[in-house]
Amino acid sequence: MERAVLDKFIVHGGNRLVGEVSVSGAKNAAVAIIPAAVLCDEVCRIENIPQITDVADMLHILQEMGAKIRRINRSTIEIDPRPIQTYVAPYELVRRMRASSYLMGVLLGRFHRAVVAMPGGCYFGVRPIDQHLKGFSALGATYNLEGGMVDISAEKLQGNSIYLDVVSVGSTVNIMLAAVKAEGTTIIENAAREPHIVDLANFLNSMGADIRGAGTDEIKIRGCSYLHGTSYSIIPDQIEAGTYMVAAAATGGDVLIKNVIPKHLEAITAKLEEVGASVEEYDDSVRVSRTGGLNKCTVKTMAHPGFPTDMHPQMAVLLSIASGTSIINESVWDNRFQYVDELRRLGAQISVDGRLAVIEGVDHLTAAPVKATDLRAGVAMLIAGLCARGTTQVEEIQYIERGYEDIVEKLRSLGADIERVSVTEVPSVPKVI
Ligand code: EPU
């Protein structure tokens, strides 16, 4: 009989997080840089790759397409993309992750054709790709959407000016990936400025590309025909760092978060200081501690350098135990509030109106069984469990493992009482009378 494995995290709340933790390579940079290696005409070595399931899935996709992947050590791999002979990405694997949309840009760049399933990923309302397609069209491509697949082709890719109607990470990345192999110069206006956009540009430039302005809202890409091999190290994960910062503040702890770029954390640091935590910045680490109470605040999520939407659910947990009424205004995604029902199970008082969450701080949270509804919502439940009185079970942890390397080990090293248990459930069989 088939058995479903329902792994869970069990968290015994109440321990302050104290000690040091090292942040892994950035998920959202890795899932752009790994497919970008397909554009290389030689072998690429990529270091500081996080061991998370989104990365494993992306490597699996490239392997299925024919790339030779050699693991050098836990966080370093070499990719030889030369054996890839297909412009069709494997349907089932691609459907599982949002970043697989980047295969559109790289396959279009390399083969002038890409057949890729409509991407999956965490669901926070509609996740359109109209801006990606607008960019490809401006470069001279045409496309068809049929049977859940996008088929994009171009006889020739020609650089052009593209103004994005919304500031979008995915479309900025995808247009860069195709434009790097176009003839002439492409200008992306109203481009996203996230640290992983800069990291991708640096990676492509290290292979001989000519990309300027990444990190500003205007990126210029001068196309080139040959990209040579490179050795490149991915930046630290801004959101993983922010997650440990919030966890330290929420538990009244004292944590040195190492291997970070403090500049990337400024918006998070500002909000943590506003609610009463202390944040000390060093060259490549930050120390977050809290001894006093937590104050309310207002948070509006925005594209970088604003407060990151991917820190919204974690911040909601912190504000749930802050005194007074806090507000979170989610301005990036239509519906990032699926976690609210789960957080209410732990005693949080939150109401949602459109894109606003109004949080009345409570004295404490109380443990309950909850589930991860997406990656950041899931890690927010872990932070809530660390603060709550009693034992919290977090289910659907596959979401959390998409983006956090060694999360149990890292939290335990800080004194958290957390374990990962494998639960095997036998589905109930209807009685035949
Ligand atoms: N949008 C459009 N049209 C498009 C593309 C986007 O209208 O063609 C809209 C979206 O609906 C959304 C906004 O633009 O309202 C921003 O979307 P964006 O394209 O920036 O998001 P994404 O590229 O799909 C990445 C991250 C997300 C993160 C967002 C915003 C990756 C793999 N994913 O998604 O990260 O929330 O940017 O910063 O980089 C996560 O790591 O947990 C995660 C979900």
C-alpha cells in the first residue's frame, strides 16, 4: 500500500536564541545563476550554493536536459552546459518551481527557441509572466501559450529598450538572460534592483558579458556571442539572514548572524530597531539582541531597497507579540496572507483587509498544530513556535526546505528546542461491508 510521508517540525517554545549562525548562499540568486550557466560556452564553477530543494530541482532540470554537473564539495558545483541539445524543458520538474521560468530566457538566448511549462512556485495570488513575454517580444521573439506550455522563438534576437510596467524581479532576470546573447544593446527601464539581480549580472560579466547598471532601475546589456568559463561565488541570502534576525528579536535573544552583507539588510535592521531590538553591524555580520519589550510599527513591503515582501510573514509574527496595533501593508503580492489563519491558531490577533493586515499585539502565543502555507509563511510558523508557550507542530515543511539550508541544525545551535520528525501515515481504507 502506498504511504504518504508527512514530515514535521516539532518546536518546544520558550528558549531564547543565543550564539552565532552562518548564512548560506542566496536562494534567489542561485536559482537564477544556475540556469544562466546554460548560456556559457565552457564550464562554470559556482560556489556558495545553498543545499535546498529549489536548487536541487533546478540542477535536476539541467541534468535532465543534458548538462554535465559535477559536485566539487557541499556548496560548489561545476556545470558543463555544452551537451544540452534541447530547447524543451522537462514539464513536471518545471511546473514545480517559479524560477524555472528563467529557462525561457536562457533557452531563447542559446537556441532562439524555448518550450517551457508555465512556472509553479509559492502561490500568493496571480503570478503573471506578461512582463517577461513583453521583454522577449521586444527582442524580436514571438510566442504561443498552449497546453500549459509557453513556446517562444526568434529568428534573431535584437537588442531594444524595454520599459517594465511593474518592477519585477523575474522579468528583469529573464530579459537579461535573453539579451546577453542578443545583437546590439538592450536597455531595461524600471528594472528590479534586488541584490540577486546584481549577483546575476556579476556572474554573467565574469563570463565576459557586458552588463551595466544592475542595482539601479536602468540596466544596459550589450549582447555578445561567446561567454567563457568562470568561477563565481554566490552572495549570502538576504532573506535567510533577515529570518534569523527576526527570530533573535522575537525570542528576546542575542545572535551574531555571520556571512551577510549588512547593506542588503538595512530595511530589516531599521524595522527591528524601531520595534525595540538592538542591531550592531560589522563588516560581514550583524548582531541582533533584545532585552526590553517590543513596540508596534507599520511595515510596507516594497521592491528593493524597500522592506522585502519575503520578510513579511516573519515580521507579522514579531508584531503579534509587540505591544499595540501594528500594520503590515503588502504592496508586492495580491495575496500573501494565507499564513494568517495559521498564526491565529497560536493566539495571534490579526485581521486582514485587502492588502492590509492589522495586528493587535498579544502578551504571548500558545502552541498549536499549524502548517506551512508557503516558504516564508512556513518559516514564520517556526519563529512563532519558538516564541509560543508549549509544543508547536509545523506540517507541510517541504515548503520550508525549498529555501532554508540546515534550518533545524542552525536553530538548534542557537539553543532552540526543535526536531524534524518523519511521520508515515497509512491512508485509511474504506470498510467493505
Ligand atoms: N508581475 C506582473 N507581471 C509579470 C511579473 C510580475 O504583473 O510578468 C507582478 C507580480 O504579480 C507581483 C510583482 O510583479 O505582484 C512582483 O513579482 P516579481 O516578478 O518581482 O516576482 P518573482 O520574480 O516571481 C521573486 C522571488 C520571490 C519574491 C518576489 C518579489 C525568486 C525566485 N522569487 O519572484 O521570492 O517574493 O521576487 O521580491 O526570485 C521567496 O523567495 O519566498 C519568493 C517568493
